[in-house]
Amino acid sequence: MNRSLSSQDFMQSFSTKLENALQNLSLAQYPPDARRQMRLFSSTEVASLLDVSEAYIRQIVQKENSPTPEILGNGRRMYSLEQILEFRMMLAANGRKKWINPRRTEGEACQILAITNFKGGSSKTSTTIHLGHYLALKGYRVLAVDLDPQASLTSLHGALADFDPRKDDTFYAAIRFDNPRPTAEIIHKTHIPGFDVICAGLELTEFETAVALEMRKNGTSFLLRISMALEQICEDYDIILMDSAPSLNFLTLASLTAATGVLIPVPAHMLDVDSTGKFLELAASYMQILNEIGASVSWDFARFLITKYEPNDHPQANMAALMRQVFGENLLLNMVTKSTAIADALTWKQSLYEVQRSRFSSPKTYDRAIESLNAANEEIEKLIWSAWRRE
């Protein structure tokens, strides 16, 4: 039987068309000569980030050599994130508040978090970028590692200077078995001070083939590839976040081996929870194999996070109650609610922390979404502090 549609022609044709269309859209948003900038922050936001009063911020500004705000036409004082970090270091030097500079100290190891689940659409990338930006705003040095060949986390940061996914510049270059690049060479600065990224691309899929060949010679040594790559640069960061692909492949296993903590986002839907159960079952079987060969993996913590939650949806409320019963204290108390504000921000290739509240037609929608994100992220931050044994 002769069929008229060539599979190669179909895939190649629409791959090229879609790539060109998305590239044109990206160029319209961010021209080649444009560089993204983090938004400015009001005095109220600065005071909230530093946990001090607005009056105290005004006091600091009046002192010599203090950051000078940009004053808008309506008289509002606006500050850059660089200036907020400068405020933070000034307060730390004065010893006014303990841990106002939250960066890890001697004896505190870099925390490496794997954000993982093999169910697509569970908000792994959204969780990673919002957690990463929250921590950067808080003053931590954060590195996000994109482990998904689809490179969603990478694309959310727009056109990064000197990055070309087709020219040996993704994370695969640092974890390949033959002639790996130094990890420091593939780190890219973003427009957010304190937040760097290691990008992904389709060449990450080559790791799976390479591992299959390597296992014949060196067994499970592939599990250490990510650990070895991150060890080279972990002294430069407080927290490293790994955004995993929606599959339990060799790359995900290696990330779980490298991790000091694990975060599993799960929407409160039957199919998502059922898929998570299968993910846990498969992961447990792999961990058992590792235990048997003397390569057991331990973490400081592992938690489940309910995402895309709609509190007025009765079936979701029932599923959330079931998850609370099953997971107990291993389920974060706070849930990330489903919000058009978060969806809109991601459509604009931004996290909600990058978007001015005034850009939304319904500011209250923004308020609810940012409150939800802050609560969940603060809970995760406390887990990191607990791992560091901070008071």
C-alpha cells in the first residue's frame, strides 16, 4: 500500500516553519541589539525584600554613598535590584539584622535541588524559574541548570549573549564523556543579578546514547557526570536548581544522584497524581539497584509541591486532601495556585517577579498569584536553612 505523506517531509517542514515563526516572534519581543533588564522596585517592595520599614530605607538613602533612587514623574522612588543588593550588604555590614545577607557561610554546603517529575505539564520549569528568581531577589547566588532538551527554561531568558544551542554551549558539553568543557565556560549571566543559567538544547539527548555505550565499559559511572560538572563551580553559588526533563532517563537519574534536595511538583488531578505514583515506583526500583551496588543516594530533604491549584474546584480539593493524607509532612503546606497572571508572565517569557504589577488589567489577580508563589518559595527557603542548620 502506497501512502502519500512522507514522515520526514512532514516533520522537517513544520519543524522549520515553527522555528522560523517563533524566532520572528522572539525578535519582535527582543530585537538582536536589545538586552533585557530587570524591572525597578518601589520603596514598599524594597522594604518588604529587606524586611525593614520604608522609613528606614529613606534614612539610608539620605546617607552619603548610598544608592540613589530613580524618581518618577509622580514622585515615586524606584530602585534597581543591584541597588537592593547594595542596601542588603550595607545592612549586613552594620549587623542590623541577622542573615540579612543570606549567602552561605563556611561549613554550609551548596544546596543542589532537583525539580523533577516525569509527567509533562506539572510546572517543573515554572517552579524552577520562580523559585530561582525569588532566591535571587532575596540575595542568594543562584544557578539554574536546564536539563530538558526542549529547553523551556533556557528560552524563558530570551536571547542570551553569546549563546548558540547548536555550538557546543549546552550542559551536554560539560557532562559528555569525551573531552568535556569546563563547566564555568558554559555559564551565562542573565539580566537578573545573582541569577545565572546553564542552557539546554537538543544535543542533551545525545547523553542517553552515550551512556548506553559507556555502561558496557564503566557500569554506572555515568551517574557521577552531573555531580562532577557541578563540583567545579559550586563554590561560586549558594543554591543550584536543576530543571529536569519530563522523563526518568539517565540524565534525570544523574541529577538525582547529584542533588542534595528534591522537589516534586504535582497538580492536584487524578492523572497527574497517578503518573507521579508510577514515577516514584520506577525511581525506587532504580534507587534499589544503586543501593545494591553500593552507590546509594541520600538527600537533605525531598518534598512534594501542589501546583496549578484551584481552591474552588471540589475534585482538586479532594485530591489535595488525599495527597496530604498520603504524603504527610513531605507535602509542602503551601500550594501554588493556578493563575492567569503566572500564565501571562510566562507567555511574555518572564517570571511573575519580573513583571510590574501595573501591567496586569486585574492587579488583585497578580496579588493573589505572587502571594501564593512567595509562600511556597519561602517554605522551600526554610528547608534550605534547615539543611544549613541555621536558626
